[in-house]
Amino acid sequence: MTFQRSSRFGEPQVIISLSDQRLDWFGPQGEHLSWPVSTASNGPGEAQDSGCTPRGRHYVRALVGRGAPQGTVFVARRPTGELWTPAMSREQPQRDWILTRIIWLCGLEKGINRGPGVDSFRRFIYIHGTPDSEPMGEPRSHGCIRMRNRDVIDLFDRLSAGTPVTIEPDATALY
């Protein structure tokens, strides 16, 4: 799969590089911001229940958590009323914490990341916050794209439903 960054000036978009473990946001006025991320420890892949990060063209389907305090714990896209603490991670060391904001992705490519057995939306693929104790810049997630909590808030506030998101194995092919 090879993807190209949209050349339409004024259209915000997100590009995630699996090889670089980075998320790049391109804004409507030519702005560019970049943050480290953590994608799937199982690597790239689209199959249901694979624990892999799906590749290809997606869009932001839903934004969850606007205005929630940093560190808000989410389960099934609902705030639990808890704020994450290091003690919570010690008590549940294997838990994949979904914190602060959820940017829920939907695939655009039938048979690749949309449809039976490969659907990113039905796989609950998110960009979301994670405890600050979790490393960035290396693949450690269960399939989602993890970000630092302060970074996911910044990104979230720049997005709207429908924003294009491309997940590329090697982002150098995009430039």
C-alpha cells in the first residue's frame, strides 16, 4: 500500500507512521505538528482480533471526551468517573488504559480496513491517551494508537468528525 498526502490546501489531515511511531497533523493554514505515538506490539495488520494496527485510509468517525479532565478513565467509550493514578496501574498491570480522549477511526477501503473481518470501526481502533508511564516511540499497544494525554488533548481540539487519517507503514513514501 502506498499513500500520498493530500495536496488540497485548507484540508486538515492526520498521517501516522508505523515505522517512525509518529503522528503528524497538517492544519488548514499549512501548520504542521508532530507527536510520538505507540502503535501495536503485534505490528501492522487489519484482521479482526489480531491486536494489530490497521493500515490505510481512515477518517475520524467520532470524538469522545471533549472537556473531560486529563487522565479520565474510559471503558466502552464511557467515562468511569475515575481519574487515572499510578496506583491503578500497579493494581492492574496488564490493563490497556484508555484515557483522556478517544478519537474513533473508521476505515475507507473496502476489504482492507472496512467490512467483514477487517473493519477498523468495528475493531474499536482509536487514537487515545495512555498513562504517562507508558513509553512512546515504540510499538506497545493492543492495536490502537496511544498518545501522551496532553498530546491527545491538543490533537483532539484540532480535529472534527470526517478528518482524514492515513496509517502508513513507512511515512517517507508520503513526502
